[in-house]
Amino acid sequence: MENSTIEKVQLLIIGSGPAGYTAAVYAARANMKPVLYQGIQPGGQLTITTDVENYPGFPEGIQGPELMINFEKQAQRMGADLRYGLATKVDLSKQPYKVWIDDEKEIEANAIIIATGASAKWLGIESEQRLNGYGVSACAVCDGFFFKGKEVAIVGAGDTAAEEALYLSKLCTTVHMLVRRDEMRASKIMQDRVLNTSNIKVYWNSETDEILGEKTVEAVRIKNNKSGELTTVPIKGFFVAIGHQPNSDIFKDWLKMDEAGYIETIPGTSKTNIEGVFASGDVQDKIYRQAVTAAGSGCMAALDAERYLSEKGFH
């Protein structure tokens, strides 16, 4: 590769959800001249949601894609350099750190903010994708409210699924919980809570055969994987809670991560185990995973990066 293609930047932000864009707003205002690459899904997970009613400052609610366009415009107005492109490889062995975009363009950065997010795991059936945002959701805390007083189904058997089922049980008349095996992975205490909640109905050894409905979710067809028996249950909402996958693969040789691949940060900061490399948003947060917490951690990352760059004397 010819060296002439290397571009030097002060601060590189990888990812463009609430964390990446917020980091860009703060960094641009602090004159760090941030360059942000938007990644495979500009705007992140919020671009596949519809109504967002829990983001502060929007009393009437706002559409997910519109909210992310606002974030993007704000970062642009502050002077951030926003670009299309996907970071495909990094070399964090020494400074300046190297990042390759789309396998070809090489960038050298004095500091990096990683805001690559996480992706919900899906069942992989056609009806799930077709009705995504029309009754199908991967976030009960985000979307449960829209199904107040209605019947819903949830798929999953871990702590998150149990938590989300309990959350939904407070809003919905009945929660039909589909568990693939004859037991749950969730901790004993969470299982007990689920099993002692009168309006959560657990279906053991059960899988989703199909989500039914033309324009919105109308029912779920459940298959018992022992007997092969099919049952159709009328519902209005279908929640997938089989986990999230942090988008952290390209950093795995360099950064400390937990067993699920979430980047570990020093508590109370956005600092990773490599100085000058910061992580924010859902790629390092498996607990809260909300737009507002991601935005907050993007702000932290920009402030941490600013302090780091000025201490190091990079200008």
C-alpha cells in the first residue's frame, strides 16, 4: 500500500448511533476536528425502531430515524467530518493508531472513540423481519408501552428475557413466554419471579413457527419441539429477547472484553485498556442499552478524549 493514501486525524470516531454522534458534537465543539465513520447502519439501532417516546426533550415522542437525523445534523453543524464507510481492521500496537476503512483507506489517529454499538439477535424468520417495527420488537423497555392492555409474546430464556417478560406483565393482559428447552437459563430468582407471575404463561419446549399478520402482528404460531404440535395464539406484540451481539470483532486482538464480546471500560470512564482508545454506547454497555445512556457515554468519551489529547500535547 502506498503511504500517500494514509490520512492523519486527531480524533477518529467509529460508529454513528447516539453515542458516536454525541461524541462528535462534543469533540467538534472542543475543536478536536473529529472524523466520524458511520459504519454499516448509519444511525444505529434506532433507525429500525419507529416511535421513540422515552427520549427526553420530545414530549410528543419522535420517530427513531428522525431522531438520528437530528443527531447527525447537530454533529455536522458543529463541524464534525461525517463520512460513509466501515472500519474493517485496526492496529492499536502503537501511536498513532491505525484504522482501515472498507479494507482500503488507512487512517492514523491520535485518539479513537469506539461507538460501534450492538445488534439484536433475531430468530431469522421472514415474518419477523417483515413485521419489525409493526408489532415485532427486540426491546420491551422501548416498546412495551404501545401494547398496554393487550396480549403479547416474548421469546427467550435468559435473565434479559425474564426481566422483559416481568416488565411486560405490568402493562399487558397476558404475556406468552416461549422457551425453547424444558428449562430456562435465567437465574433462579428471575425464574421464580416469572413462574409466580399470574399473567405470564410459559410454553416449554416451544419455538416460533411463524408470526402471523399482514400489516401488523395478529398472532403467533407456536411449535412444540417434542410433539410437533402447532398452537396459534392471538397477540398484538412479539418481543425477541434472545440476546445482543456487540459489534466489537475487529478490536478483539487489542481490547479487553467480557465473554460476550462487550468492550470493558474502567468504571466511571470510557477508557479501555489501551490509552487514547475510548469506548461508548452499547458496544460496552450490556446493562442499560438505551439511547439516552448511549448518548451520555458518548459525551463522556469525548471529554475523556479531550483531556487525553491535551495532556499528551496533541493539537
